[in-house]
Amino acid sequence: MSGLRTRWRPLVASGLAIGIGVAAILPTPQMSELGRVFPMTSGIIAVAAGAGVLLQTLLRTPPVSISDTPELWRAGLLATTLLLWALVLELFGFVVTSAVALPCIAIIARREAMSAMTIVWHAVAGVVLVGGFSVLLSEVLNVRLP
Amino acid sequence: MLGALAAALSLENLLLALLGVIGGTIIGALPGLSATMAVAVLVPFTFTMDPSSGLIVLGAIYTGAIYGGAYSAILVNTPGTPAAIATSMDGFPMARRGDGDLAVTLSCLGSVVGGTVGALALLFLAPPLSQIALSFGPVEYFWLAIFGLSLIATLSRGATLLGLIGGAIGLILSCVGSAVVGGDVRYTFGQTSLLGGIPVIPALIGLYCVPVLIDMVIRPEAHLERRAETVRGFRFREAFGLMRRSKFNVIRSALIGTGVGIVPAAGGSVAGLVAYSEARRTARVPEAFGDGAPDGVIASEAANSATVGGGFVPTLVLGIPGTPPDAIILGALLVQGIRTGPQLFTQQADIVFTFTFGLLIATLLMLPTGLIIGRYAFRLIVSVPKTALAPAIAFLTVVGAFAIEANTFHVAIMVALGIFGWLVARIGLEPSPIVLGLILGPIAEAGFVQGWLIGGASGNRLGMFFGQPISIGIIAMTAITLASSGVFKRAVSQGNPE
């Protein structure tokens, strides 16, 4: 069991590479002769490299340099916030979504209690950031904001 | 030529160059706001200026933007421009251990030397060097891309198979959308938004920046180490000493950048990676690369800044723009009634030489402006609490991904790839091989397919791919890179049985 615990990362990497490689190869028969060369080659490289990692893992335990990450719930919340922000950006607009998302991310990142003055400074900085970029994008760079 | 130098040194042109460098540096530092965008926005304003002054502004913005990409690469592990990909590899580890200010100063010095070499090449050697650009056909581009992909072996730091997996994922991502030649629609799953493929800049921001953002939020420790003694100054003497010790690395990287810059479409990202790989291959302690080796930052920045001058060689002499900003500046030249070509250096020498001297002066102005902006950028990043830094970085990633094409779908791609990048980092896959595959995949595929068709038509495919002198040279360089990375790994494994 301890072997499995130390080897799960390369095993997952191997499975991911083989999965992505096979998924890339499967639709290639529908492509033209020249159009399938690169997808097929890339898929084969992914499968071969995944198989190589699998063999390497089964034969010896490679050193793993990545430490375990604490507080994964924060990662989940942040990823969800970013995804929601991206999905509703078109619907609710740049300023509104930013005004909601920025405090949410600040709360997710927060570890210590903040004084009222700190909260005010953060709010002012947020307004300046969003306002400044809104003007820069829409007025100076002529980027159409949602 | 002296008249052109005097014109470039006029108070008006000096001020324009200074403003251009400052503006370009700030824009380049913001992920997603590219040099192309800055140059494109300002082109109409230059139409009312004297032609040489207008060109100096555009050249200064371009120079500053390429350098500015180093700040975000060093301080938040997000290359502000693709040219700064290699800078983040050692720049960010330096910043994490408290040497962010030293890394910023080194990047400034490296950029100034690289930019100067590129500008001098443009000034003195443009017509003969432009012939290199003409020698590159589809097959040479194919081999150049393969050479770039071979750098994965160097960049993966002992985990070649994992690097290969990352590279293959990047190549598969580069196949999404319409094929570069032939028009096959691949891996779009019926989504019309994916027909144009995976956009590089949002992918770059997602793969590099979002994982840093997530790590910043989940870890209790500070984003960057803060040493009391490091926030006092520029650490200029220390950086200058490192530059002197690394003089061969600086010159070699600047020459690589100039050479790669001359080849249209190769660009600063390839130059930075090639120079980085060479610096690592020839270093006394190659295993220090990736953990905050100053030579890595110097090599990358000297090379990517040298591509600016190098890129203008084919633009001015042949009318072939090396990069998108070059193409915009070429358009500005045409609007001003300047016709590019070898005769440009004789018939309209005053404008060309004033512009080239302006570029040189803008590069030199990068030293004070870069040091000052860099110092405050570093102090800002280390002193801002995470509750303010995390939302600000998240906001910049969204703005950067959106601003390139005003497309909210690009924001979704950026976030999705960012989360994917963070997840695969848990299993040991790094972003650089994925990005390398994504950037070089289309160049390799277009070169291969075109070469295959031309070779088929001429009945000599083998000769087409393996018989040209430049191709043979690039294949040899690829073999040397792969062999030396293998030698390096054996040396490491001998010293470290684990």
C-alpha cells in the first residue's frame, strides 16, 4: 500500500497521457491524409511516453519532488469562482462580475482578521483597479467590454 | 549617419523614446496586453508626426514591451509576453527565495545588452543578414520547430518522459481547430469558437498564472520571500558582477536572439528558449537551472530583447515582418510613403538611420527606466498582502485573456487550462513543455505539410527534408541538444543514485 501511495502521481500521469493520446488518435481516420499526420504523431508520442512512465514506475519508484498541498478547499473554491466568473462575464458584464469576484477571491485568500480600515483600502484599490482597466480597455485600447 | 544620430538625439525624439519605453514596459508587464496591441493602438497617432519620430516611438514601445514581460515572469511566474517564457523558469524561483530584485536588475541589464547587440546588427549588417531570412523555406521552419521541441529534453530537468507527455499534450492542443494547411477541422467537438484553435496568450496566462494563483491561496506562507536587506536598493553592483562573470553567456544569447529574430515568425519565445538551453548546456552547474540560476534569466532576456533589432532586418530590407509588431510598423512605414527594400538604406537613409539610432537610444533608456520600474514592482509585490494580491492577479488574468480579441470564450479557455495546469502539476507535469508544444506545433505542421507537398511535386522528399545545408545544420543542433541533455542526466544520476 505504501508503494502505491508513493507511486500514485506517475501512475496518474501515465494514465492521463495514455487516455489523452488514445482520444487524440481515435478521430484521426476521419481526417485527410496530411491533416492526420500531426494529431496521430502527437497521440502516439503521448501514449508512448505514458507507457514509458508506467514501466518506469513499475520497475522503480521515481523521486517525487512535489509536496502535498494544504487547504485544498481553498483551491476548489478559487477554481469555482474563476470558472463562474468566466462563464457569466458575457451575461453580467465586466464591471459587475469583477465587483463580485474580487471580494470573493479576497475572502478565499484571507487567513487573518482584517481591520475596517484594511477592508476600506482593499475596496478602494479594487475600485481603482477595475475602473482604471475599464477606462484603459474601452477608451484607450478600444476593446469592446461585455 | 552622424546627421541621423544627431536627429535621434534631439530633445523631442529623446522624450518620445523615453515615453515609449515607459509605456511599453508597463504594457508588457501586464499579462495579455501585448507589444502588438500597444504598437497597433499608437500607430494612428504617429501619422501626424515626422516619419522618423513616429517610428522611434513605435520601436521604443516595442522594445519596452518585450522587456516588460520579464516583470510578471519573475514576480508572479506569468510571462507578460511569450518572449519571457524562459525568464520565468529561473526568475520566479529567484524571486521566491528573496532575490526578486536581483532577478529584475539582471533582466534589465541582459535586455539592454541584448537590445543593443540587436540594434547594432540592424545598423551595420542589415542588408547581408537579411539573406538569412530568404534562405528559410517550409522545411527549415519544420526543423527549427523540431529543434525548439527538442528543448523539452533540457527543460524537463531529469524527467524527460514527463516532459514528453507535456509536449505531446501541447502538440495535441495545437491541433485543435482548422488545420494550418488543408483545412481539416479537428477536435472542436462541434464548437465553432474552437475553429480558430487554442489561443496562445490565454493559454499562456492560464497555464503559468492560474496555478501560481491557486498555490498562493492554498499556502499560508508569503507569495515571495522578503529579505530586509534586499528591499534597500537595486543590487546593481551584485548584478553587474554576475553579468561580468557571465559575459560569454550574455554575448552568445544576444547573438542567438539576433539570429533567431532575423528568421520571420520564429520570435522572442524561441530565441529565449534556445539561449536558455545553450546557457544551461554550457554551464558549470547545469542542475542549478530551474532552481533560480541568474544565468538563466540573463540568457533569456538578452536573447528576447535582441530579437527586436534582429526582427527589423528582414522588415526593413525585404519587407518581410518577423513578428506581428514588425508587421504593424511595416504598415506604418508604408503609410508614411517609405518603401522597404535594400535601396531603403541608400535612398531614405536619413529616416532609417534615425530610426535605428532611436531604437538604440530607447534600448539604453531601458536601463534607468527598467531599474526604477522594476524596483517598485518588486517592492509592491512583496509588500501587498495576499488578500489584495490574489484578487488583483486574478483580475489581470481575466483582463489579459479577454483583451487580446475581446472574447469571453478566451477567458473560459484560460481558466480551464489554468485549472488543468494546476492539477497536472500535482503529478509532475510542468507548463513549459505544454506551452512549447502549443506554440511550435503549428509552425512544425505547416512546415512539414508544405515541405511534403513540395518534395512530392519535385519527386525528392528525402532531399527536401535532409538535403538542404540549413536543415542539416538545424538537425545537427537538435542532435547536440538531445545528446548533451542525456549526458547531463547521466552525470546527475551518477552523482545522485536516488
